[in-house]
Amino acid sequence: MFADYDGDVPELNVQVDGDVPVFVTRNLVIFPGVVIPVLVGRKATLNLVKFLEEHPDTIFVVVSQTDGDIDNPTAQDLHKTGIYARLVRVFDMPGTPGNESRTAIIQGLGRCKLTEVVSEEPFMIGRAEAMPEELADKNDKEFITAVKDMKDIAKEYIHMSDEIPDENKLAIDNIENPVISVNYVCTNMPFNVTDKFHLLDENTMKDRLFRLMKTINREIQFQHLRHNIRTKTREDLDEQQREYFLHQQLKNIQEELGDGEGTPEKKELAEKGAKKKWSETIAKVFEKELGKLNTLNPQSPDYSVQLNYLQTMVSLPWNEYTEDDLDLKRAQRVLDRDHYGMEKVKERILEHIAVLKLKGNMQSPIICLYGPPGVGKTSLGKSIAESMKRKYVRMSLGGLHDESEIRGHRRTYIGAMPGRIIKNLQKAGSSNPVFILDEIDKVTQNTHHGDPSSALLEVLDPEQNNAFHDNYLDLDYDLSKVLFIATANDITTIPKPLLDRMELIEVSGYITEEKIEIAKRHLFPKAFENTGLKAAAADLKINKAAFEKIIESYTRESGVRQLEKQINKVLRKLAFKQAIDEKLPYDKITPTELNELLGKEPFYRDIYQGNDYAGVVTGLAWTSVGGEILFIETSLSKGKPGKLTLTGNLGDVMKESAIIALEYVKAHAATIDVDTRIFDNWNIHIHVPEGATPKDGPSAGITIATSIASALTQRKVRKNIAMTGEITLRGKVLPVGGIKEKMLAAKRAGITDIVMCKENRKDVEEILEKYRKGLTFHYVENVQEVWQIALTDEMIQNPIDFSITEEEKKK
């Protein structure tokens, strides 16, 4: 119900059906019956004001946005309770060109609730329903008394606050209508927007009044607190002023003596120190060290030493960090753009970014990338820095032999300087760069200059490096936010305590297919531009077969450095022809042209040689430059007693595999119909070709056993088959490594079937389907299964006759 009050009160019970314009305010909540000026600057609101000028009788809805920082609010950003209102007048702001900023005088009517927004262009239009308020009866003494009390405390609040003009006290006294008095105070007091939303949501005037009084009383208490704090700080300030005057007097005395304010260097250091974000402890040390400059003669050597120390302090990025870009998709794009493959490394970096994104802050991991040269370990650091938008610094540790290079020298020594860790942080300009510790496996250990590898223990220990102590600085520096990435070729030379502190990620050599992609995506475009052919012969191409031939026949490496050199060599020769003849002899490089451009092929790969000979079986080997096929050859010759000969530059492990294979064949000769007397009358010779190349490892076990079985039975080995696996004396087949490289080597050599341990199935399934296509895998558990798959029933031509003569029987 609505009570009758004296005074000029607008109609508060309003209902507008259908679509109604919506006037959105920022940090302003208007209450019913209040007339208030509103500064209008947003395009949509200016359009609405122009419309209301053209249609002056239009009733519209006024609502406030919940977040004042949003420039273009939508329906979700609005507080649904508002008021109906009418436009009283519009003023153009003086000095504002055009209509970019105007002031609209708005009169509030009844409350309403915005139920729907139907349009946002050219201004917001919606639908609303009235929210009638229950007004107190005009004879309600409690309400009238409370209104008077509210006016008193509101005026007290205005008197205490520096934010509210005193004219508001006069306005409150002149408003006779209690409803308008309450709504006027609600509108004009500088409460936060949330408090005003709660006041507007009250359905009865009495409840709104009491909530308003609580809010004003709370603000008055805050004002009292502010006053008390100011009084206390003023007393402290008086003491500070006294000290300031004394310092000024001391300064004047120093000027009279000719000392002045100190040297220009000191002024500059003081200005830089004032801008630093260092801790209170560091600030005290700096002030103390800065004060020492006053006691030193600028001409003395000690002055230069002290000045260098202070310059080092102010040049360090104390607690200064670059903001990480935690966009995982962007990071993935950057890493994939710069490096092909390396999935484990990329996955680890993306995991770190994901944790940073969820947690907001964490200690950076200490990562060690190890693998053969030329695979991109060092350059990966730059990509990681770019993906996270961090600074990048690199420190080469190759041949480092002095501990002071890490920790710095004490200032007592002439020519002392900070360690390279601190120097690189100065260069980076932030305390959270990506820091590459290159060639960490080549740090010299235990010299007469100390042990640099032991000094690195503190740097690379996440539990200690938040307080890294540099001897020159003689202060603790926080390295915990630095993302350290170490690189190494051989982790066996890294001391165990240092190795234990790092997270090891192997960056294995590239397979041929990966090298082709790297050449196409990175090496060829880079060399094409560097040699000037991009501008002179833009249509020049190298096909995939040519890339493969360069990789297979002109390089032998795990990485791509030699490949890059060969591609550069090809393009340099073409650039020479282009410069001489002003045209290229061809616009596409195929394998045929490579012989002319690069000369004869220095390397070749083995291909499958058929199954016409007994005792010749194709094995698979892993090398540091990829996979290879190798042939195990077994030949038999008459001789007593039968002995085993091994040739081919074999290592101890491979020799033991051959002995185990022979012993297994002897023990199970009956299963392949071999007369055991053969072993007493025939010598067995096992050879692995390319005798100049050292060979070792247990993975040729089943290949040797099959080669011996084929030689003894004179049975052919299945066509286009290769195998890899370790064997035991019981004939059990054990899993081996390097499956991906071995599989691709077999595919290149024309192999169609591969035999391996059953437990290697998981390694095969991790390989992309496109690499597995065309190969059949046979998974076995023992040597008998290998023989069933690999040995055919067909005998070779002119098989050896193993029959025992009567004389041999007698012997």
C-alpha cells in the first residue's frame, strides 16, 4: 500500500508494458523520486538520450552495472533491480566538441525489475515489471522519528567526510517528504555500489531506512578510525620533521666545508636505489654501503671498488619479474614452429605452464636435456623463452675450471667481480628468465681453483637456490623463479649429486623421416634466404627424395648440423651458377643432380640381400645416428674338436650373446633335427660384416641363434624378415631398446616382417601409424617361436652333407 505524504512527490507506482528503453549507469544507483544529473559519454547511452529528446514523454528504465570497469555491458553485467524514470532536461558540456559528452537530468519514478533485454543496438531495449514499495503510514511515529535521526547522522557524516560537499546538508534540511529524504540520502551518499544495491532491493521503506542508518553509522565509525590514524601519524611526522631539519643543518655544514650533497655518482645511485623493489634488509645494506662513499676520497682506489659494488647492486633486477604468458595453445604453436619432434621436452614445458596457470606461482623445475650434438637442445631454450614471454640468457660451461666463475670473487681481491650467474641476471633484466646452462657435462672438476660442479649444486637445488650467495655481492639472491635448462651430451661425466638435482629428459637423435621434415620446414628455407636465391630464383625446389639422399648418403649424424652444411653447399653452388650465367640449370633438385653438386656419396646404407644362403640372417641395430640393419653370417668348416670363432669387431656383450646362442642350439638340437655329433666335427664361425665398425649389445641374441640354426639345418630363412631381441640360456626372449629407429631402418632396407619380444609391443604401439605401415610384427616369448617363424622348410641349393663317415664313427 502507498501512504499519502505532503509535498510535491512524483508518481511512484508506474507500470510500462511492452518494450522499454534501458539507461545503464556506471557506479551510480538512482532511487525513486530523486532528481539527479548524469554525465553521459558512451555511444549507446548518447543514442538513447538523443531518442528521449525526440520523444520527451517516453518512460525508460534505469539500471546500474555491477562492475564499473566494463565499458560495453551486456544483460549479464546489470543489476536487475532498477527504477522507471523520465528525462527532465539535457545539457551539452562546455568545451566538448560535438556530442561526445552530455549531462542528462533524470527524475526517478517507481521501482522495477528488468526481466529481459531484447536489443542492444542502437541502445539497449528491454522489458520490465513494476516492483511496488510498501511505504510507512504518515502517522507512524517510529518512522518519522527514525527519518529525523537519519538526517542528523547523515549531516554528521557529511561534516566528517572530505568527499561530500556541505551543500548536501542544506538539501537534506529542505526536503520535507520523508520518502524523498530517505531516497535522496541513499542516492547521494558515497557508499559502495553493493551497499546501494542492497538498499534498493528493500521492499519496504522502513527496512530501507533502518539499513541506511546502519550503513551511515558504519561509515561514521570508519571516519573516526581514519581520524585516529591521522592523529597518530601526525605525531610521528613531527618527529620525522625534526630529524629532517637536523639533516638539513648537517647538509648546510657539509656544503660550507665543500662536500656538498656528494658526487654525481652517489646522486645517481641514490635515485636508482629508491626505485628498486628490494627487501628492507637489502635496502639497509645499500644505504650503509652508499654512506661509505662519503668517507672515501673519489681519487682513491677504494672509491672505485665501492662504486662498482653499488652499481652492481642497483643493476640487479631485485624482485622484478616479467609476466608469464600462460596461453598453452600459443606456447604449443611456438614450440612446434621452431622445432620438429621433441615431444617429451615440449610436453614437460607445457605441463610447467599448465601448473603455473592453475597455481599462479611455483618453483621452476631444473631440467637437463641430454643427447647427441646437433639435435637442437640449446636452440630449444630460445623457443621456451619465447613461448612463455620470458627473457633468455645463455651461459656456456664448457671448460669452466674456476669456482669463482659461478660464485664470484670476494671484494678483498683486486679486480673482484660477481659470478656469471649474477652477471647474466643483470643482462636479462628480470629475476625469472629462461637460463640455459650449456654443456654442463664439460665442467672441469676438482682443480686447484676449486670445484665448479660443486658450486653449481646450490644453483640447481630448488630447496637452496631461493637464497643463492654470491661472494662478491655478499647477499642472498632468489633464483627460485629462474627456469634453468642444462644441456649435455654425455650424462655419465656429470657428478651424481648434481645429476640428482636435475630432471633428465633425453633428446634422442632424429630419424630420417624427421630429418626430412626439419630440412623442408627449417633448414632449406633458411639456407635459401641466406644464399640470396630466394630473391633470384624463387621457384627453386628440392624434392623429398633428394633430401633423403643427402641424409642417407652424405651425412652420418644424430642431429642436423651436417645436413644443414650439405644443404648450404648445394645452394651455394647453385648461387654461383646463378651469378655466372644469370639463370639456374634446373629449377628442381632431384637425387640425379646431387652427384654433380655434392660429388660422390661418402656413405651408403645396407639393403636386404635375399635368403639364398644358409646361416645369413638380418638383424637390427641402434646407433647414435639412427637405426641400421646388420647381417649375422654363420659358416661351418670341418675340424676337430669343433670350435667357435667370432669376428667383426664385436664387444664383450655381443660375444657372450653368441656363446649363449650356441649353447642353446646345442641343448635343443633335437628340436631342429640336428645331430649333436656335428658340434664335435665341425667348426662354427660367426661373422658380422663391416669389421672396422665396433659392435656391441645384447639385442642380436635371437639373430645369432637363428643364424646358427639355419647353418646347421641348411634351411632357408624366411624372405624379407629381420629380428632383434636378447636371449637367455633358457631360450627366453627379452625386450630391447631403440625400437623406433630399428623399425625405420628395416623399412628403408625393404624388410616386411620384424620379429621381436612380446614386451616390445608397447614400444611399437607408441610409434605413429604412418611409420608402421607396410610392416608386420611378430611378437615372441622364446627362441623356438622365432625358429618357427623365421626358418622355412626349403633347403638351400647345394646343402652341406653332415653325414658321419664310418671312420669318424669309430673315432
